[in-house]
Amino acid sequence: MNDSSAMGGSLKYGRSMEALPGPSIIPDRVLRAMAAPMRDIYSAEMMEMSQRLFATLPKLANTNGETFIAISNGHGAWQMALCNTLSRGDKILVLESGRFAVIWGEMAALSGVEVEVLPGSDRGPIDAVAVEDRLAQDSGHEIKAVLCVQTDTATGVRNDIPSIRAAIDGANHPALFMVDCIASFGCEPFYMDDWGVDITVAACQKGLMVPPGLGFLWANDKALAAHETADLRIGYLDWQSRMNVKVHYEYYAGTPPVSHIYGLAEALTMIEEEGGIEAVWARHDALASAVWAAVEAWSTPGGIEPNIAQRQHRSTAVTAIRTGSIDATEVRRICEDRAGLVLGIGIGDLVTETFRIGHMGHLNSPMILGTLGTVEAALLSMGAPIGSSGVAAAAEALSKAL
Ligand SMILES: *Cc1c(COP(=O)(O)O)cnc(C)c1O
């Protein structure tokens, strides 16, 4: 503890910075849009707003598939994917690459689905060769669906979705391919149709810059065909009543979430103004490069290191940082209590030796450099060993994008 802290001084006053992997920072414009009064949900104006959302969202996923919105978090979209396509006793294969796909599988198991987890690593992406080998053994096609995440928010890995599609095709396997893009949606390039994804799920509170409360799902024709025979169907989440909508509330199976519709519409306008989703992806890529440059510069044997060694396997939405002998809880405490920076806690087995920096959504250079500079200051204040200045490396990385 230094002198100023002994005197009760603190550097945390001012607008705090939440570098969290969701909920992400909500733009003031979105917050203001959400503060509008309620309108008649049967008005043409409200119906048109929803029609615009349903027309725009699939473009962000690059799909001609059917769009569904669940008034829920990402877990609700997970549930919607499962109950509309599977039956009790069906078998599914969950591709582990951290925590989130496994939790999705646990939800399926509760509904009487038989779940097999293909073990993966905390330190790298899904092994497509292992996927192909496992599916090739399933000559009777017992496995009805393959589930994975694009980005695992616990480990910071980005899975190579086309390579997994190629593995499924390589085994000539008919299973539905379901991908969780909750962390990566609006941050990482994603081409649902070109990549052969049958169901994509996402949510609004990460890359899309809207407070938690909307889950998104896209289903292609193969997924819609599976709906015909699914027996896990749940009335409220069922696709049938949400298709061929004539009355506004049918989109949402009840009263539309008016404030969230306003907020999401504003966020989509902001994405358009930025130059479209590709421009948003490019910004995430540049800001992620700065984070990676900093973490790599800080790295020392036994100290800081990126959880995912190779850049091409890292998510541009969240970075998990291993701290070795440095107490990750203390790094987070100093940043939060002393300097107004909230970092993501490690998840699962990674709690004490990892912290996470979320870099998804409404972010720019000063927010990222401020975050990295504050982490570096916290490390220095602890006397933690670091290789070299991460801030200098991050500025250098950003200079290439200016
Ligand atoms: C955040 C997240 C979830 C869970 O979303 P909720 O909105 O909390 O239900 C699922 N998968 C991934 C990859 C996530 O990042």
C-alpha cells in the first residue's frame, strides 16, 4: 500500500470503465432511446420498427434463414434452439472449448436429451480432426446435433467454424450444426449460410450494445424441417406461432419488449453509421490487436501470459490473461477499488489465476489504452514482474490502424 492509499486517496473517481465480457458498455444513445415512453404495440409505427429489426438482424449474421427474437438472455436462445429441433432421447455432441458449450449441453440433458461431450482444452480451439473422427464412428447417425461456441468467453478462444463444418461434412454426417455466437456476435466475422451453420444463437448485451434481455436465433431450412418432428416443443418458445407474423405481438409471443426494441433499433443505426458490420468487425480486430500486444509485452515465464497462445485462435471480443504467480484477484481488486476499472473475473477452474478483459461493443482507443494502462499500473504497484511496457506495445499496435 502506498502513501496516497494510506491517506484514503483514490484514483477511481470519474466515469468508471467496465472492461467486461458482457453486459458490455451501453452507448448513451441507446440508453436515451430506451427511455422513450410506451406506444401502442398495435400501431403501424411499432410494427414497422420490429419489421426493420427482423430485416436487419439476419444481415449481421449473413443468413437468409428465419430470424427469431426471444425476450430472454442468451440462455433463453439456447433453450429455443434445443426445444424446437430435438426430441427426448435424442443424442447430441457438445464440442468443449472452455465452459459455455458444456453448459448449453447441461441444459439439453435436463430435457432428457442424451449429451456426449467431446473433450477439448482450456488453452486452444476445438480440434476439427477429433470431431470428424467421432462423427465418422457414428455410422448409425444417432447424433442429432453438434453444438459449439464461436467464442468461448471463459478462455477467450475463437473456434474455426468452417473447419468444424468441414469435419461434419467429411464424416458425411447429417447432424444439425448449432453455433453459439453470444459473445462474438457483432464482434467477430460470421457468415452463417456460407459456413453451413444450421442454427445460430446470439444475444443483445455483448457486441450489440443493448442491455441484457433479448436473445436471437437464426434457423435455416434444415433446422426448420427438424422442427416438424421435434417433441421437446415449448409453447412460449415455439417457432410456429412466431412465423408468418401478422400482428405485432406474434413476433414476441406476447407484448413486445418496447424499450428494448427502441434500444436495439438505435444500436443497429449506430452500426450502419459506422460503415456496416464489416467496419465494426475491423474495429474489434484493431482494438483486440492492441490488447494482445500489451499482454504479450507483459508476458514473463511464470508470470503473465495470454491464455490462448496463438493469435489466430484468439477472440477479438474477450481476452483471458493468465497471471501465473501473480494474484489475479489482487490485480482486479486494485483496478476496481483504486482506479475505477472493472475487469472480468476468471471463470470455472481459472478463477484465481486468470482475469479477463472484455473488448466487445462500444469501445474506442482511449477506452482500450486506458484499460491497459490501468492494468499495467496495477501490476507495477504490486511489484509484479512484467516483460516490458504493454501500453507502449498497444500504442504501437493501434498506430497501424490510425
Ligand atoms: C454470455 C454468454 C452466454 C450466456 O449468455 P446469457 O445472456 O448470460 O444467458 C452463453 N455463451 C457465451 C459464449 C457467452 O459469452
